[in-house]
Amino acid sequence: MQPFDDSPLARDGKVLILAYDHGLEHGPVDFEGLDGSEDPARTFEAATHPAVTSLAVQKGPAEAYYPSYEDDVDLLLKLNGTSNLWMGEPDSAVNCTVDYAHEIGASSVGFTVYGGSNNEIEMVEEFRDAQEAARHRDLPVVMWSYPRGQGLKNDTSPDTIAYAARQAHELGADVAKVKYPGSQAAMEHAVSMAGKTKVVMSGGSKTTDREFLSSVKSVIDAGGVGLAVGRNVWQREDPTHILDALEAVIFDETSVDEALDRAA
């Protein structure tokens, strides 16, 4: 595994990845209701906030916008992804190689694996190739570990999320990005299953500031190292406000009330 605390992903052993791969994965629907949110430059600008340890994007936005922000933003290149137009069993096309990610300035890479999908075998083999290539480049690897598929009854149950965290560890991920399993105790179980792989929560759909920060606080208290978040930041009118609050909860380990006061 890559040394974590000294990696570009981390600040004081914690992580706040700002994810902006939704344009491919979800399409224009995620940009409705907030003019300008479809402009990658707006999110690249938000990623200059000191709380953000890395910005996760697909190859196209990285090529187009990262050169203007390379002094202020750490780049996590998402290697695979598939549009929401795809209606088959969960799968994810490999859109970028590790070598090309390194060439355009990425200091870490991300890769989705849908455990439980009928395409899991192929995806895990693709992850193997990416993980081993990343080791040769000394790039940390974040697995979007998302159990999903026609045979899966509940993709956010505590046991399923714990399995997702363990799968990321078994396959060699440095960081596992998993969905919130509903409670601090369930997240503690997931963290314990992940061994030395660090666990971060997926931000999910936009919620209220207090509800969102409460779930983040639960993750930190459970031993998770932070968050990979998209819509709960860049779907807000003022991303700086919520990033100020996240900085307090994740890095200073404050209460939710104190974080909201700081960001007011």
C-alpha cells in the first residue's frame, strides 16, 4: 500500500475529495436548478478551498481545466465511468489509463467496482491492471466500492457496506469510498473490515447542512478518514460555506453546531 499520511490525498491524515464526475455518471439532471453548476471551472475554483485535498474528475475536464489550476488543486483522475443512458447490468467503461493520468498531472487515481454485478469479474480484472500500474507510478488508488446489481437486495445495509470496504482492501485499494450504512456503529464495522485501507464516505444526494454534517461527523467518530463529496458541495449556491463547515468537522473534529457557527 502507498504511505497514506504523506500522500497528496491527505491533510493531517484526513481526506476531503471533491468529486465532479457526475456529468458523465448522471448527466445534465444533476446541474438542474442551479445555473452555472454545469461549468467545471466553478467546481475547480471551489476545489482551491484549503479543506479540499483532491478534486476527482474524468479525463475531459482534467485536460480542459486542470492546467489553469495545477498550482492550487490536487488532481484525482477517475479512470472509469459510464453514462446513465446505459441501462444494462452495472458496468463502467475504462476511459483513461494510469500512464495518461500521470502524464496530465494526476497525483492519485480513482476506479469504480460494482461488487455483486454480473460484470464484477471483468471490473475487478480491470481494477487489477489499474492498481498495479498505479503502484509503478507511486499513485494512491481510491476505489469507488459500490455493491450493485440485480442480485443485490440492499446496497446500503451494514453488512453490504462492510463487504464493500473489505473488497477494496482485498483488491489493494489505498482508500475505499463507500456509501453511508446508516449509523456510526455500522460505519465502525465497515472501517474495521477495511484493514489498513482508509475509508471515506460517499456524499450522496444533496441534503440539509445539518443532516449532511451529522453523517460526516458520524463517519469521523467511527474511524473513517473523511469524505468524497460532490452534490452536497457544488449544488449549493455558496460551496465555500459548506466547505468551511466540513473543514471544521473533518480536520478539527468539532461538533456539528460549532461547524455551522464557524461557517455562518
